[in-house]
Amino acid sequence: MTEERLSFQAEVSRLLDIVAHSLYSEKEVFLRELVSNASDACDRLRYAALTQPELSADDPNLKVRLLADKEARTLTVADNGIGMNREDLVENLGTIARSGTAAFMRSLKEAETGGDGRKEVSLIGQFGVGFYSAFMVADRVTVLTRKAGESQGWRWESDGKGEFTVSEAADLPRGTRIVLHLREGDDEYLEEYRLGAIVRKYSDHIAIPILFGEGDDAKALNSASALWTRSKSEITAEQYKEFYHHVGHAFDEPWLTLHWRAEGALEYTNLLFVPSTKPFDLFDPKRAHRVKLYVKRVFITDAAEGLIPPYLRFLRGVVDSEDLPLNISREMLQHNPMLAKIRAGITRRVLSELNKKAKDTENAAEYQAFWENFGAVLKEGLYEDYEHRDELLKLLRFRTTAGDGLVSLEEYVGRMKEGQEAIFTISGDDVDSLLRSPQLEGFKAKGVEVLLLTDPVDEFWVPSVGQYQGKPFKSVTRGGADLGKIQGGEEKPEEKEAAKGELSDLLALLKLTLQDAVKDVRPSERLTDSAVCLVADENDMDMHLERLLKQHRQLGADAPAAKRILEVNPTHPLIRRLADRAKADGAAVTLEDAAWLLLDQARIVEGEALPDPAAFARRLASAMEKGLA
């Protein structure tokens, strides 16, 4: 095969441009990324060889080697792991074949404009594309590789400027050799002492030998013992952090570190981390976790579906079982009862530790940071995991109309008003727009706290849970607010009742005029400042949920919207004037335009598109003309 010249995917070209033209405060992390990838390649071969022992029979002792050639000014990172064929090279080194590419591109753009080198380099690790960090110190990279079980070897080469070449290569050993042709000024990475210091700092925990040099004279640079098998008393915070960086392909600090050994009917060791920043693929539709499963220190998979519940997919780390069979397949894992018990134990422990953090009032800001990152994901468990629902409810935190802080359900129920029988909620896209909603006016006037729900998942867990401590959840955008039963506020109910009595003619007119556009027209208990608002009937779909479903095409874009109830404020000056006019003129044609303008006003405030903008503009111009006459 002749040499084949290919172009990088656009995302890779932009990433390489950032790497080549930015200054980094920690260039040395390139070695951590390459060694971590080499370790993963060895892990994958060890797993494949469980069922195909011939794959590793010719060279069973897995290792990573660092080779420095000072004359040629090259540093080689070599492993005898699973290796790659041509398709693997093009897929793994020419594209970013990970979910969340759109988010990655946005972050690249922010990094380019922000000029924050630490942030730029962190993107490399968070997207699992650590290979490209080689271009921090190299102006040319050559990859020589042969896949286990195949005879043909391959050569990949690039200067990181938009193209790469792929060609056949003969007489290669199994595994991968990455040859870095170092830039001027980076000769320090040819020195044994420097490379050893980097390995001990970042990769000492890797469970296979990392050697400097060839043959029997090669020197071990790491302790080569699996970190999770050591006693907690032997492990420093720095070692935990670097293991998190390795296993999570991350650059942030772990927010929480959990290391424990379960003993009894099942024995397994867990070293799990909660990140301090949100992974880019957190909301990928696959909802896959990134926790690695080992059996007796042998890597099995990082995609065991039954190991971690989807709502804890932000976890990173290792689970090592003593009881699962070494030859277990990924298919067998899906329905394995032992794995189900491990999953239950992990879930209980993680939720217990999160509850300890949530109760720590002295460090409330710490838990708030966690909640901002992962609260929306945890809520998924409320309708998926009935067994742990009570524990999850304790973890919930909300923005409310009472202030800027986060509030638990227990705190909310503890300060409910006299006569208040429900936990009131309102759903929308963001807190600021919700706080301006007219549906909240009556609740604010009576000092009734309302939960502000801004995550799409809120539309699903709230009806699934239904109630908390006997108090039902109730949306303020539905009919029947029952505000009259709640004590408080400065309103004079007798005045509102008197005003309602004056509305009969206007209500009849509005119902007659708008009968094809609304379900009903009613006087409102919830409005104090606005003239009108739209609400859903008790048994109809919430308005925000309907918009969400249309956005995600789970309802047809052209599906007719459910008819809503138009509520009018009997004490508003405009409504009073219209009521007087209706009483004097009866069903006068002159009030029909006003009826449609009121409905369109309610639609605009609700964030809905007007069905006939031209008619709205005509009616508004006409009303303004009469007002100025």
C-alpha cells in the first residue's frame, strides 16, 4: 500500500492549532496523557486475551516503555497492548469520535477567545483526546502500531497542521510506539530524571510497569501497584487526585473521593470520585457512566451498563470485584445478579455520603456547587429508582421566590403558611423569567414560597413523586390556586369579591368572543398587578411541558395547542374599565378587539408565539388611535 494522505476532522484541526500556538503552564501533562492511553491499551489486551489467549501469548508481560534518543531528539512512548489497525488510526487519531462534540466546539471557541492556557489544556483531557497533547512538545509525531491478532503493521505521521499520512509498515511488534520529534527548547523531556519525576507525580498508581530504556537494563519508574488495593492510610491526597486525573481523563480537582472495601457475601473494592466540574457528555442521550470494572485487578470494561445507575453517571473511578468470573462477557454483565448487588451497594454508599455533604451547613456553598453541576442528573433517579427515592428527596435543592439561596424540601415544608396545603411550583426555562411571571403575583402578595423549576427533568419527576410529607406538589400555572385558604398578605378579600361581582357582563363577552381560542374565562385569585394570564386546567398538560415536548418533537410542531383558561384580574384598572363598558354597551362589537388584545397580551407574557401577529398589530394600532383621539 502506498502512503495515504488524509485531512483531520475540522474539530481536530482547531484543537491542534490551539495546542501548537498556545503557551501552557504545565506542558508535562502530555506524558501523563500518553502513558495513560498506553495503560488503557494494555488493559484492553488483557481483557481480550481472557477469551483469546493467543493474542498476548507471544509477549504476555504488559508494560509501557519510555525511550529517549538525544541525538535524534526523539522521545518514544511504547506499549505492547492491543495496538491499532488502519481503521483504528483514522478513527482514533483523525477524528473526535466522542459524544458532546458540539459542546466541545463551543468550549474550544471560548478557549481561543479567552486565552486561558489552563482551560485550553483541560479540554484535551475532558474529551478523552489526550493523544493530541503530544503536539505541546513535538512538531512532528510518528505512530507505529500493529493490532493484536493481525500481521499487518501501520505507520501514522503528522506535523499537526491539518493533514496526516497512513501507510503500511513491516516487522512491527504488537502494540503502539508514539515517537515525538521534540520542538526546540523541550530537550528536558529526554532526561531520565525529568521523565521519572513526571511519572512518579502523575502515573505512579498505574498497575503495569512503566520502564525507562530497553532490555534488561530498563529502569522501573513507577511502583506498578493498583492504587485502589492499598490501604487508605497509605495514600496521600495528591495520589488520589492524580489517580482521578488518570481514570477520569480529567484535569479538575475531585469534589469527593470515596474509597472503601465491601466484605461479606460479595467482596469488592471501590475507588470513586465525584468531579468538581461538569463532564461535557453528562447529558448525552446514551447516559453512559465512565466507571471502570475490574475483576481481581484485571480490567474488564468501562461500559458495564448494570454497574452504576444512569443518574449517578457523573461518577469516575474503579470497581474491582473478587467474585465475578474473569471470563465474564459484556453481554453477561447486563443480567448478572452479583453485579446488581454491587450496584445496589455502591448506590447506597454514594447517596449516604452525598447526604452527609448536604447536611453540612457549615460548608453549604460546597454542596451548592455540587448541586449546580449534577442536581439535574440526580433528579432522574426520582422516577427511575423508587427504592432510593426517599434518600434522593433529601438531596434536592431549589431556587425559590423567597430569595437567592438554595432550599431543601424539608426547609420549604417547615415554613409553609397557615392554611397552605400544597407545595407550589412553577416551571420555565430560567429563574429570571419565572420571577416575572404574572401567575406568581398572588403568591408573592401572601408571602407564599414557590419552587422555581428550570430543569426539563422537573416535568417528569414531580408528577411521578406526587407529594412530600403528605403535601402534594401543585403548579401555580394550573387552575384552582386555593389562595383564599392561605392566611397572610394585605389584600382585602371583600373588595376582590365585590369586584368579581361587577365582571359578569365582561366575562360573558370574553367567553363569547374567545370561545374557539380558550377553554374558559375566569376571575383570578392569583393576579394582583397584571390584567390577565393564561393557566392550564387542572387535568390538562402543563404549558411549559407542552412547549418542551414540541421543541424535542415528541409532539408534532403543527399539533394543536391545548386550550387554556384566561384569567382576568377583577381589581385591575383596565379590567374595571372594560367591565363598566360591557355593562353599559352589552356585547358591543367595540369590545371584541379588546378581548383579543387581552388574550394576545397573556400569550406574549407566557412566551408563546402569536397565531396572527398582523391582526394583533392592527388591533393595537386601532386601540392606540382611539386612546389618542
